[in-house]
Amino acid sequence: VAGSPSARTRVRRLPARAAYDRETICAILDEAPVAHLGFVSGGQPIVIPTLQARVGGTIYIHGSAASRAVRTLAGGAPACLTVTILDGLVLARSVFHHSVNYRSVVVLGNASIVGGAGERAHALEAFVERLVPRRWSEARPPSAKELKATSVMRMTLDECSAKVRTGGPVDDEADRALDVWAGVIPLRMVAGTPVADDYVDRHARPPESVRDWISRRR
Ligand SMILES: Cc1cc2nc3c(=O)[nH]c(=O)nc-3n(C[C@H](O)[C@H](O)[C@H](O)COP(=O)(O)OP(=O)(O)OC[C@H]3O[C@@H](n4cnc5c(N)ncnc54)[C@H](O)[C@@H]3O)c2cc1C
């Protein structure tokens, strides 16, 4: 992970909110499994939501070998991968200063296809483990047919940036006396009660992996 911005990843507006260090960038990526993957296809910018899993300085993305994203990126097209975590709604006294608290990461580069069987298996395991730790060993491993239908791609964290907004509204001084409520509504992702499917024994408890995951997000 680059520790300083390139000319392309330097945040221009409110640069004090930017971060380029590995710790900040990896923590955001690891908390947000959903990424938006941008690329140009036939002259048209396309942004596709997709799962991502970071392992070291590499981000893995996967998809059907037939998908447009895979076909375009495998051809060497430049890509931009973004993740966003919404941490709160920031309500100011003026409409102008309304904002949101967030943590986001932007990664620029080219995706490349992961060809080696060892790295592919490692990446697929990372996807499942990033969703729910210990799930890989609970579920059936992929068959040869399933592996063949799945393309795995990697992007490296060489050119990337984070941006983080925290804190309350930044009202104009003259507005502070207005009789308008101002502050933050914090937001976070919480887990609901798991719903077993029809083929689970109705007396069975969810596995410990699931119970642990939920208890961390209540
Ligand atoms: C949930 C959310 C809501 C936002 N709402 C608004 C809004 O309503 N209006 C608004 O103007 N801005 C908003 N932003 C900020 C926005 O993402 C950009 O930071 C902003 O447009 C300023 O970009 P720039 O011109 O400085 O940089 P640009 O020239 O657009 O980008 C230069 C480089 O800076 C880096 N960069 C820029 N933004 C981010 C980012 N958010 N995270 C990580 N790296 C970044 C990238 O590497 C990019 O290549 C929001 C951000 C988030 C996460």
C-alpha cells in the first residue's frame, strides 16, 4: 500500500480529511465488503457493485467469467474501485452545511486475472471469510465446475486514498444562535435475527460463526 498520494489520488477538496496510510485504508476495506467497481466499456463509464476481499496489499474481486466487468477488466481496462461506509447524518443549522460522516477508499489501477489454482482458492476463501469468519470450513468447498465458472481478479493497493469525515456540523458562527436543532444521527450496520431456511432442522441453533458475527453487530 502506498503511504503517500500519487498525482491521481491526491484529495483536492478538504485535504485534511484524506489519509494515505496502510492502516486506515485496510481498516475501511475490511469493514466494507461491498465495493463499486468503475471502468469504461465501449466509451460508456459503468459502475458495478460487487464484493471485495483484501488480503495483504491485494484486493480480490470475483464474478462470472461471462460478466461484462470480468471481460472488460481482463482485457486490461483501467479500473477504479471504491468502498464507502456511512457513519452518520450531519444536520447543520443551515441547509448548506448538511453533510454525512463517512469513511471511504478509492483504489486506481488495472485488474488482472488470477490464474494460479493456489491463489484462486486462497482468494475465494478470503471472500467467504471476510463475510463471516470460519464459514469457509463449514460450507461445501467449490466443485471443479463452480471453480471454472468463477473468474477471480486482483487489484493492488499501490495507488489509493482514503477520506474520512467525523464530528458534528460545521455551522457558520452567525448561525449558532439560530433556534434550529443541529447534531449528528450516528448510523451503523446491525445484524437482525438469523432466519434459517426450510431445510434446516428447526431445533438447530445457528453455528458459532454466525452467532459470533451477530453478537459483534448488535
Ligand atoms: C458518502 C459520501 C458522500 C459525499 N457527498 C459529497 C457531496 O455531496 N458533495 C461533494 O462535493 N463531495 C461529497 N463527498 C466527497 C467526495 O467523495 C469527494 O471527496 C469530493 O467530490 C472532492 O473530490 P476532489 O475534487 O477533492 O477530488 P477528485 O479530483 O474528484 O479526486 C482526486 C482523487 O482524490 C481521491 N478521493 C476523492 N474523493 C475521495 C473519497 N471520498 N475517498 C477516497 N479518496 C477520494 C481519489 O483518489 C481521487 O482519484 C462525499 C463522500 C462520501 C464518502
